[in-house]
Amino acid sequence: MTIRDLPVRTLADTPTTLGELVGDAATLVVNVASRCGLTPQYAGLVRLQERFADRGFTVLGVPCNQFAGQEPGSADEIQDFCVTTYGVDFPLLEKTDVNGAGRHPLYTSLVETPDASGDAGDIQWNFEKFLLDREGNVVARFRPGTTPEDPSVIEAIEKTLG
């Protein structure tokens, strides 16, 4: 089983797999939250989606309430916030645990990938980013403080898209 075969649920509670949801697009998987100091990163994620979508790229938002309760809303509240505040048009998964005993299998795979400093392991905070190539291989990990439009993120996306 590859990462693209993993079962996931959309924010609208539709069962699917990662591959069915994003197709063969290179994907930036990001655990997101609506009430975080890093929430303005949504704007950069939307711009990445706009900039690279026609080249086979998508952002995938994964709401998570494990960091200081910063994503407390229902699925409808999360959807409404994302669309009305930031114009989010990329796919969102259901609220998901990214750390701990209830960690989703998607994140069990993702956290094995080291960041630029060589550190793997638990998600540090909201807005940690993982770039997947078109086959679903994790090719880069960016910690929460790295903004979506940081040159290192753009360079990795460009390289992945070829």
C-alpha cells in the first residue's frame, strides 16, 4: 500500500483515498487551524494553489485541533471560515489527529520524513508542510515557521513539478 492508497475522509465526511482525492497532482499536505497565530498562512497556501494548479499541483488542508485547541469548530464552521476568510478552494480533510495514539495513518507515514535539518518525528505545531511528488513519495518537509511562499518551498515545488 502506498500513501496514495490510504483511506481518508473529506471535510464533508466523504470517504475516499488520498489518490482519489488529489489524483496524480504533486501535493502539499498541511495540518491547518483556524485560530492559530500561523492561520494567515492560509493566504500563502491559496496563492500556491492558484500559481501551480494548472501544472498538476494541489494543497491539501488537514484541520487539526491537537495544538492548544486552535481548531475547535465543526466541519461546517471550518469550511465557512476557510472559504469566506481566505477563499480556500483546495481540498480539506476531516479534522484529524496528527500526533499521539490516535494519529491518522497518513501522518504515521509523513512523520518518518526528516526536515531540512535531518529531524523526523512528531508534528511540532499547526501548518507543518509535507510535499508529495506525483507518485505520492514525500520529497520535502517544512516546519510550521516556514511560510508557504518561502523560497525553499517554491524551489521544492518547482523541482517536483519539473
